[in-house]
Amino acid sequence: MPDGGQLRESWARIVADPHPLQPWRDGAAFPWADPDFSERMLRLHLDQSTHMASRTLPVIAAHVGWLEARLDEAFGPGAPRRVLDVACGPGLYCHELARRGHRAWGGDVAPAALRHARAVAADGALACGFFDLDLEDPSRQLPAEVADLDAVTLWYGEVHAHPPEATLAALCALAARLRPGGLMVLEYQPWDLYPREDLREWRACDGSPFADGPHFWLQQYHWDEASRSEINVHWIVDPATGAARRYAQSGRAWRDEELAALCAAAGLGGGVFLPPITGVDGRHEFAMLISRR
Ligand SMILES: C[S@@+](CC[C@H](N)C(=O)[O-])C[C@H]1O[C@@H](n2cnc3c(N)ncnc32)[C@H](O)[C@@H]1O
């Protein structure tokens, strides 16, 4: 039986959550850099039965084939390309690029994902390198060799996951590593796909990215029109002890013209908006924007 005092404390914390929630103020990002969280997320990244966290390997191969075609259009067919994948997770895009003969680098904050990315590259003698990169910390410099790039990619809506000023600063720093004419490739969630309603739900589950073993999972979603942002809060309650942990993630929605303006402010132009690459999963695969330095 859970301890009654612990349960009362957990319920009091859950009930004390602000209503309505305010994106960014009441929680900005999951603890991606936390070792335990990172280990659980790695399992989700590699799970071939879902497109959550990372898409399945065949979809990633299709995305990389699409990127090769866009690079051929931009620079003519052929040569090995130099590509940086930002927020690369377990490096699945870099691995696929390297298998196709390109030079790829990936940066992320998640230790387990980076460990996996490096191990696969070493096992396969793949031409890719991985490093710690915090998109929100401009003091962490990219390695000097990651320059003169043909493309920088931010897959899976990463352009929404940070406060707008941090996103702009990151895009400026990344654009500077592109060769002239190089491609900034953003997979983004179109404005119309954001739910404009408040949602609350709970479920009991045997395991999730938030905890191993059985737990209650209470989720609250709020859309804030003023900041054009969403917030998702997850309370994870351990039925054995009554202890509760809170995770929150905010996201900034961008209209197409705002995203184009953001890229322009980072010195990127000629934005081309394109539909999702495979269309395999309406919830977990988004539209594409290509801008050029
Ligand atoms: C949804 S996953 C996508 C991973 C990968 N792009 C893919 O599609 O397989 C989001 C990734 O962003 C990373 N991330 C979150 N915050 C970050 C930050 N501030 N800087 C760099 N990476 C970050 C996470 O660690 C995670 O690997």
C-alpha cells in the first residue's frame, strides 16, 4: 500500500499546478540530458513499432533519400555531402547518410543517445562523428571541422522545442556553418495541426518513457494563443509509493510566414515549403521547409 502521507503530498502538488498552464513558464523541456531519462528515451527511439521519438528505420531511409535528391537538385548529382544533423538522438540519420557514402555529424544533449550513435558508427566503421550540443547554450561551440556544410538538418519538429529567441540564435550559429547556398532543412509542424483546446487524460500503464514499471500517467495539454505556444504536462505517479514526478514540455507553433521570417533573420533565404516526405504517419511526420544560405 502506498504511504498515505506521500499520496496526500503528491495530490497536493498535482492540484497546485497552475490553471491555465503557461507555456515555457510552467515547464519548457523534458530532462533530455538526464542519464535515466535518456536511457528510457533511447529504447523508444529504437522501438520499430512506433514513430514516437524517432521514426522507424525504413522511414528514416526514405527521409535520407529525399535529402539526397534535394542536395542533387541544389548542387548537381554526385559528390559525397557534408551534413550536420542537430538534435540527432541516436544518430539514425547520420548512420544512414554515412552508409550512403556521405560525411555526417550529429549533436545532441542526451548521453545514452550519443553513446548508441557512437557505438553503431564504430561497429560499422561509418564516417560520422557525434558530440554534445545544446541548442540553447551558445557557449558550446561546434567542432571546427563541422563547417562548409552542404546541409544542416533539424528533423522531427526541433524548431518548435525551444523559446523563439534561442531558436533564432541557434539558427544563426548553424547557418554560419553552411557553405554558400547550403541547405537548412527543417521538419516543422504546420500551424493548423496544433490542437486549439485544453485536454486532460489519465491512464494506467506498465511502463513508459517516464518510468519503468507500472504507474499512473496524468497528462494535461494547454494551448496559449497569446504566446502561440503549447504546453504538455505529465504527472507520473508510482502506485507502490504514491510518489509523483512532473515532466513538462512547451512548443512554439510557427505560421509558414513566421518560419520564413525566422530563417531570413538567420541569413537564410529562398524558403521552399514541402509536404511530409512519406505521409506514413499523420501524427509523427511533419512538413518540410528548405532555406538556403
Ligand atoms: C524527438 S527526438 C528526435 C531525435 C532525432 N532527430 C530523430 O528524429 O531521430 C528530439 C531530440 O532532441 C534532443 N534535444 C532536446 N533538447 C535539446 C537541446 N537543447 N539541444 C540539443 N538536442 C536537444 C533530444 O535529446 C532528442 O534526441
